[in-house]
Amino acid sequence: MITPIQSFEQYLEAYEQSITQPEAYWENQAAQFLWKEKWSKVLDWNFTEPSVQWFVNGKLNITDSILDRHVQTHPDKVAFYFEPNHPEEARQVYTYLEVYEQVCRLVGVLKSKGIKKGDRICLYMPMIPELAIAVLACARIGAIHSVVFAGFSAQSLAERMNDCGATMVITSDGAFRGQKTIPIKSIVDEALEHVPSVQHVLVYQRTNETIAFKEGRDDYWATAMEQASSVYVSEAMDSEDPLFILYTSGSTGKPKGVVHTIGGYMVYSAFSFAHVFQYQPGDIYFCTADIGWITGHSYVVYGPMLNGATQVIFEGIPTHPTPGRFWEIVEKYNVTHFYTAPTAIRSLMSFGTSIPKQYNLSSLKVLGSVGEPINEEAWHWYHDTIGNQQCPIVDTWWQTETGGILISPLANITPLIPSYATLPLPGVQPVLVDANGTILEGNEVEGNLCLKFPWPSILRTTWGDHQRCQQTYFAAYPNLYFTGDGCKRDHNGYYRIIGRVDDVINVSGHRLGTAEIESAINEQVDVVESAVVGFPHDIKGQGIFAYVICTPSESNEEAIKRDILQMVTKVIGPIAKPDKIVIVSGLPKTRSGKIMRRILRKMAEGEFHQLGDTSTLLDPGVIEGIKEKIIALG
Ligand code: WTA
């Protein structure tokens, strides 16, 4: 097992070694897991193709280190406390042995469906332990899982399944979310009308509502599990075989399937969890992220379970039935480590300090933040009101593509500065570059954040389109991985993430591309053209602001706006619904027809005077028209 770094001096030493002798450093880390066959070479890489391979020719199954290992030493240790959406429903407890048995049983089910190594299985499920079990069963049989967050629409789900050629879907009848019940299976049925490759659907019964059932294609989880025999042997996989595909938004086109491979991802997700959170045996960890996002992959399923951690899995939302729900859970389970997104903190902060004060939060030792920059006000509220000034906040910066946390304090080790992600983890070599790609040396600089050396869980490709991976991450600056984030390095060498420098917006910690929202809006028949930008939002961090040009024949603006919201919900899902829509008669374009988004961003913030250089605009008159519309919107 991993022994966490214990002091700042030790961190500095580890960092130094990881940079000067990266192969020796990571070889030692990798040796702490179960391998079926040792690697022949630690690292092979170039950032031009790009091609990155870690623990080359090593053979393993990641679930050996997650399940078999822990079952041998502590079978009865709790893996999950399941806290259902409705607090009156009894909690459930799953030990490592129980998870192991369920996973082996589910592998039997998958085998009976003819699933084999390399097949793609799509998981579209609520936040319940069975989702983690399904993830692990895929990993055990060597199938590549692609979890789709159950808030995405049927159309988004279908696109993702078609892109990866999924042959099976694991889902549930419905999902409980706050006061709502969401008809998950019917969303899957609708999606599957457009996905010819899927032959099997396995349905976990969570809400027990009546669902459409297609004989020959659909099976119930409980019946299938009863009939299957458990398969205890884990498939021997290559270190560089894909473990999962996770779709994420970028600045252009449709979401792309980020591919992570087994060996490097295993080592880094476990390593980063242990060092950042300083998890100790007996601690109770609670990460509020859904498994449908990368945080749920790396810091609900893989990182904590590789470390044999005990955690709370929460099905519901922070405000149901009251905005004290997270704190009630902390008290109920004696949570020691709590990891959430700034948007949740800001939203709960808005209900007042008196709510958390009603709960005993003294079990807390470490607080974490992820997904977006944490503003100082939220940081202090989290630190004072939730952490009683006793708990460090680990402000963890990373991305779907990085697989694990790259820049973050190590809890109780790294001196903190509010809103700074502070320092890189061992093995992580950040650089800041200016617009020309010149590396900015020294401290007190600001630029685009890149990484100049591979860490074990760097993405390997984008599914089915390696060229896109090269173009998106490795083409902007030669021999560097470009993150898309702007960043400052202060006089101490501490990093502060400023936010995206591309056309990606971060809404409540969820990444959305402006291009994909525009293309959803444009599907609405009355829409001629649209432009979407982010704007500062008190709770969500960023909100979505849509400028839309409509056909002259349609004059009922309220009706158009309603239709646009419906269309975006249908094409992407409710998370992509614009917060503000203005119907305009023109957009600020250059003579070559390029929309000047810089101007749209300023106006979305309510800034109309200092718009910068507008002399290249084809028709500077459009600005006045847009301004009037925004002011009228209030
Ligand atoms: C942003 C989420 C500031 C950043 C794990 C990044 C952050 C994007 C932080 C990735 C942080 C994530 N401080 N910004 N601590 N963590 N981000 O792929 O812009 O959903 O590029 O991964 O979120 O979002 P993703």
C-alpha cells in the first residue's frame, strides 16, 4: 500500500527525484500494485504523434489491486455506505467482499452475453453502488466502459454510443433525484432507436416503476445475476489496453472520447488520492461527484478503492430534502474527507451559516475542491464554517484528460493560499507559455498552462480519431501538452488557475463547449445563427449567455426562447440550457465574417463602454442594437 508523503521536505525530495529520475520514481510506485507480469520498460513517449506508453508490456487486471488484494487482507472492511436520495430509505453497507462477489457475478452475466475483452459497454445509471460495481465488472472482463452522466439527453447518449460502437448498455429503470423521478430506461430506449450496435441492455431496478421491456434485448439485473455463475478469474490485460472512454467537451465540434489506459491510470489515480488527501485507515471519505464525470471515475471508483478506502456514495442532491443534506451526511457517517465543487459550496453558502451550524462536523479532517476556480469568499466560508478553521482545503486542479490531480496542495503538508492550487504533484512538470509558445521562466508570470513531460495517467488518444487528440492538445505548442487553461505563477512558484482560454465554459464545474451549445440552438427552426459565451455567475461560476438571430417571420420572442431551451435540453441535456438569451438582429463580425466573441463576452458581463478595438467590425452599428436588448433583459 502507498505510504503518503509525510512532510513538506519529503515532498520536495520526492518531487526532485521524480523529475531527475522519472523512470525509477514511477517504477517504485507501480511496484505497489498487483501485476500479472512485470513491464519490460517504464516509459516510452513523444508528444509529436503523440504516443505515450507507461509500464510497457506489463500485464495486469486493475481489479486485482482493487478487490482481490483487499479481500485477502480485510474482506469485511466497508467499501461503500450508500446514502439514498430519500433520507427515510435505509442506508446500505457494502463490504469489499460483497463488492467483489457482486463484481464477479456481474462478470458472469457479461460473459453469458458474449462480452469479451475490448468490447465497449455504455453505463447510464444513477449514482448508486451498482454503477461502481458495473464499472469494475467491465474492467475485470477487459471491456472498455464509457459512463455517460444520466443528466445527458437521449440524443447525446446515442451520439456517444455510436461514436464508441457500444454493444451493451447497463442502466436502471429510473433514478431518484431530489423530488423527481427520472425515467432513465425510457431515455435509453429512445437513444437506442438510433444505435444499431447495441444488442444487450441490462436494467437495474431502482425505482421499480413500469418500463418498456424488449424481449431478447433487455434483461433485469437481479434475474441475470441470479442465473449467472460467478467468474473469479480476472482477464490479463496489457498495461496500455484502454480502461475507459469518457466523453468531454472541447472548443470545437462534438464531445470527444478521452481514452485512458490501464497501467498508468491505476498507478496515478491511486498515487494522487493517497498523497493529496492523506487518507488513513479508518477514515471515511465522501466525494459528491457523480461517477459520470472524471472526478467520479478517479476519486470515487479507482483512486479510493485502490487504496482500500471506505466511502459514502450519495444518490441525491445537496438541497433535498433540505440544504443541510451534505452536513447531515457528514455527521451521520463521521465523514473525515469531504470533496466537492465550488459551485456546491457557493450554493449552500447562500442558504446561510446557520444551516451547517446545526450539525456536528467535528469529524472532518480534510476538505477538497475540484472542477473550477474557487473564489476567496467561498474558500473562507468552506474553511471557517465547514472546516472550523481546522481542515486544510485541497484545491485540486486537473482535467478529464489528465486522469488525476496534477496541481494541488497535499493536505496538512503544503502551506495554503486561498484560491491557489499551489504546487505540482511529484512527476508533474507544468510550464507557462506566452501566445507565441515561448516558455515563461521564473516566477511572477502569467500564461497558458502546459505540461512538458508525461505523467502516468495522461490521455492516450481520443477514441476513433487520433488526429483530433494531436490537434487539440499537442499542436498549439511543439512538445507540450496544452491544457486550455490560463494560469499565474506567483513569487513562491505557486500556481493559480485563472480559467479557460478557449471556447469552453465551465458551468457549475461542468465543461461545455460553446460550439456544441450553438449547434443545439441552431437546430431550432426559427434560429438563423447564434453565438454563445460564458459570463460570471454567482453560484455556477459561469453562466451561459446566448445571442440568437431569428427568422424575421417569428416575432414572439418569449415563445422562441422557450423553444430554444427545449431544444438544448433535447440535444444535450438540461445542464446546457442558456441562463440568458437575447434575440438580436446582427452579431459583431469582422469583414472576414468572424464573430468577435471578445465583444460578446464583455457585453454579457454588462460592459458596454470598454469594448476594445471595434474598428475591424463590418457593421459597428450592431453593437448598439445588442446593447439595447441586453439592457431590456435586465
Ligand atoms: C477547470 C474536472 C480551477 C479547468 C476535474 C480545467 C479547475 C477544467 C480546477 C477541467 C481547479 C478543474 N481550479 N479550475 N481546482 N479543477 N478546473 O475535464 O478549467 O471536467 O481545464 O475535469 O476544469 O474540467 P473536467
